[in-house]
Amino acid sequence: MFHFEKLYQMPDYLHNKPVDLLIHPGPSAEDFNDDGLGRSFETLYATGVTEVFAKVATRALQVYQIEHRFVHLDSSSFHLHGQYAEEEPDKEVITITEGYSRDHRPDLKQVVV
């Protein structure tokens, strides 16, 4: 993978890539300069990265006629301190459990969201 530190380097990276096949017919490598990319990133952020990804993925499933029965949900976890008793385990919305700790603290319980 190419690693670039500045957006202005993107046209140099794309100069030998088939931009018309990868992106869309029409734009050239020079169109992917720091000004254009910056505006695109601002629009993407304002629209919502998750929302855009969901729409693109949904459209790809339709275009390529991919049948699916499941939807992936990304998860995250955070650790807790203290004692937490479950009053009605069958009705709990959040499960507090032991598990992998990104904080490298296996002694702390985790909540997965």
C-alpha cells in the first residue's frame, strides 16, 4: 500500500493507475489534488461516513445481485469499575462480562456496545 503524508501527493500516486476503471470514466489523476480531495472529505464528513458506507454497500448488493441474510454490526467495548449486580438477567439490555480488554486490563469487566 502506498503511504503518502500530504494530499497533494495523490495525483503522483494515481498517475499510472486506471482511474477511469477504479473511480469513473472522466476524471484524471490530476483531478485528485488536495483541494478536490479536501472538499470531498468535508462533504463526506458532513454527510456521515457510516451513512454513505451503508448506501454504497446496499447499492453494491443490488447491482451485483448478492443475496444476504445478515447485517454486520460493528461493536466497541469499554471497561467498568465497581460492582454491578444484575437484577433481572433476562431483561438486561447491556451485558456486563469479562472479556478482551483493549486497555490490557483483564481484571476489569467489559461492556460491549
